[in-house]
Amino acid sequence: MSIDATATVVLGAVLAVSATLIAACLWDRARAVGRTLLTFLVVLLLSVTCALQLNRLTVAYPTWSALVGGPSREVALSSGLRTRPGGGRLLTVTVPGRASGLTLTMGVYLPAAYDTPEGAGRRFPVIEMLHGYPGSPSTWVRRLKVVQHLDEEIIAGRMAPAVVLLPYQTPKRLLDTECTNLADGPQTETFLTEDVAAYAADHYRVRTDSAGWGLIGYSAGGFCAMNLALRHPHRYAAAASLSGDAGPGIAVGDGSENTTNNVAWRLQHLPQPPLSFYVAWAADDRESRDGSRAVVRLARPPLRVTAVELPSGGHSHALWRRMESPALDWLSGQLARSIPIDR
């Protein structure tokens, strides 16, 4: 039984309820020490159950070994097998961070066209997918069903075949980097923009020009997508934010969370590059709503913004699943298509 399985949460709830009933039955007969122990047991089991449910929603720890400090490896669809006829396949790789000093695992989705005789002679556009915090690439796969969405959109012709990268963004599961280079900490921005790109170029038939690269993220990953695109317009052509804010939710350590690592500040104080943004949010999610509206309000040509506000949905996986396919279709439309390998 995996740590993020529904059955694990149910078991925790059953144990918590059982402990509560036992405590109630023994309360009058127990002494002070006994009551203290019973209370501690009930509180412990309730806390563990709540933590298991939070982890089930975010997939911060996809396996028991990850919880105790084991290797950070994806477990869903990592065999490379297709899940449907005409669909793509998802691999798990390890990216050595020659520039950043980080070595992290990454999911790689290869569309069905990649493995065809025609595809063998072409370089494909790339979409880099950034998860929220807490979260992991498994959240995209297991909660947001990204493989299903990619397969459906590509098969239907609404999206061009693309290589999709799902990198980890932190070497420590509960360290929020917001995709930045933390002062005296992990150099996540360098990993995502240099090491991931270098690995993809070395191991897969992908375009290496900015016209063929895009970003998409949800929650904190939405901020990441916009921020990295603004900071590296030579690397990316477009970015899609699903419930992303205009600034990071952390202190970077050098004050840049208020300046150069803040989307709103950059749009106000620096020249805006020729990028395309897709900014989506729910009206009842105040934080991402206000941040997203600020991005839309501050954007000026040559930066182009497509804004989508849904009336409700909060800050939830259910909302992002609704947003996912339209955002992917839009992003595909902004990126250059595959090209012959000799170009």
C-alpha cells in the first residue's frame, strides 16, 4: 500500500476513530498518566491521518522510501509503456546538474509521433512542466492526469506532438525554491533552465531554439513559468500559468523576491520581452486572482497575454484539471512545430 494511496488514508482514519472510541471507554477507569497517553495516541493518529491526506493531494512523498530519505524517483508510468493506442509514453530519467550542482530525477513524455519512422528524422518542440509546492512531478501524473490530457489533445489534433519534461524543483521535499537560485541554497533556476535543457538536447530529438520551448505550471509552478520565461527569453517563447501569483512565496535570500524574481516588479521596471503568456485563475481564489490580474494589467507589447478567469474552483487540483487542456492547446499554438533533424 503506497503512502499516497486512498486506502492508506482510510486506514489512518479507522485507527484514529478506533483509538478515540477506546479512549472514551477507558477514560473513567484510567488514571492521569493513562488519560495523558490515550489523549496523545488519539492526537497522534489524527495528525498522521491529516498528514497522509495532505500528501495524497500533493504527492510530495510518492513512496515510503522517499519519506525516510530514499531516492527521489517517480513511480507512476515510469516504464515507458503506452497507456492507450496512439498515446505517448512516460519515462523517468536522472538529470546530472553540471551547471547547478543538482542531480534530480525528471519525467519525460514522448509523444507517439516521436517513435514513428517519420518522427525519427525530426526535432520536436519542448514543454517544461513545473509543479506546485508542496508537490512533485507525480502530482502532474497522478492527480492532474497529464498523460491522459496530452494523449487526448495530440490525438485530437488540438495540440502538436511535443516532448514534455517534468522535472523536480528541489532536492529536499519540504524546501520550497520557487524555481529560483536560493542564496546559499540550491540553484534550481540554473537546473531548470540550463541542466534540463542540456540533458534534453543530448538525449532526445528536440528543438534547441527558443521558438520551440515553452513552460507551464500550476500554483507556485505558475509563478515559476512566468518568472523563468521573463528571466530567460532566449530560452522560452511562451509560458502558461494556472493559478500562479505575481511573486514568490518565499525569501530568496538576496531580496530579489521583491525585484528581479518578482513578475510584477519586472513588468513595471524592466523592458518586456517578446513572449506570450497564458494566465488563468479562479475568481474565488483571492491570492492567485490578485497576482494574476496584476500580471495582466501590467503587461505591455511586445509581451502578449491571454487571460482566462473562471468564476469558481478555488486553488485546487479539480480546477487545474479543467484548465489543463485549454492551456496546453494554447501553449502548443505558440510554439514552433517539429523540424527536420538536419536543420
